Amino acid sequence: MIKVLLVEDDPMVREVNRQFIERVEAFKVIDMCSNGVLGYKKIVELKPDLVIMDIFMPEQDGLQTLRQIRTDNLPVDVITVTAANDMQTIQQILHLGVYDYIMKPFTFERIQQTLLNYYHFKQLSIGVQDVTQEELDEMIHPYREVEESTNNEVRMSMELPKGFNRSTLNKVLKFLKDSKEGASADDVAAAIGVARVTARRYLDFLEKQNFIKVDVHYGGVGRPINHYFV
């Protein structure tokens, strides 16, 4: 579970953002506050994994708060969600090491994309000390190969069923692409480290979306086996 602190001064925007965030599996808003002074205190007190923060706020704005976070070397990631669209502000914020910069107004799909990328990064970096360039590319650009291809890819903008994880979906698809002769649900489950029933759910979804095809193999004894291929 990714613990999120939401810092936003507008109550209506704050509630909409909370609902968007919690629509994404594995993300939980643990607290909300309306300015940078309270936000900084909550970071120290609650130790969230991620702060999603506005820039224009009373008492202490997001830029000043972000500088304070970095000066004090607090181990927290930050995504800014703001109406600020001038290049000077954008550059200042990017220089302070935010994970992403999202401009208001934004769609659920836009913040979902960022949160899924962030989740993927966190999962791959757990317990890791040293990485290769290829491993780092997978952490930072998890969907580059998928989005550069022209066929059979799961676009980041596609709405997924509740409980689905885009990283897992793309692992299933990549495994099938690499398996020239196709694979069963058992093969997929073993290869990517999920339960067979989970693999079957993802395979059925990909087949219904026409990303993959299915062929039924009949053996001598027992049930027929579905064989999936790209």
C-alpha cells in the first residue's frame, strides 16, 4: 500500500483528488491538509511514501514547502498538481526533484498513469542496492517499449477493470510476445509470479480486447487447455 499525503487548499479540489487517488489500486490517502506549514508537519509525523501537493496555497506555498523538504532531506517523493503553467515555476519545481508535474485541470487517466508508473518504480526498487542501466530504464521508463510498438500494446490511456494492475498486464503481454509458440495460463502464472487464477483473468481481458488470441488444445485426458499467443 502506497501511503499518500494530499496537500491542497481548495476543499472541493482536495476531495476530487482524494477520490481519483483512491480509485487506483494500492494507493491510500492517509491524511489531507490545506497549506505547506501543515503539510510539512504531517510529513514529519506520518512519514508518507508520496506527497501530492498544490503550489499556490496560503501561509506557505508548495514551492517553499518543497525546498524545505529537500533542505531537510526528508525521504518522501512529491508530485505537484497545480495550475501553475509558467516556465519559470515549472523549472524551479523540476529542479527540486519532483516525481511528476501535473497541471490543472487534469483527467483521472492522467493522474492514474503517473500513479501506476510510481507504483511500478517503488515495487522494482524495494531492497535494491545496485542496478544496471537496463534495470534502471525499466524503473524509470516502464512502458517505453510497449508505447513505441505499433501492435498489440496496452495503451496507458486504456481504462482497466477494477483490481487490475497495468504493470502486471504488460508483463503478461511481454511474456506472450517472447513465447513464440504461445503459453497456457499455468505457463504465464509461473513466469511472472502470480496465481493461475490471476493470470487467467489478465489473459481473458487481453483476449477480449483483441490484444492476444486463444487456441484450445485438446489432450487425451481431462479438460481442454487454452493456449494464448500474440
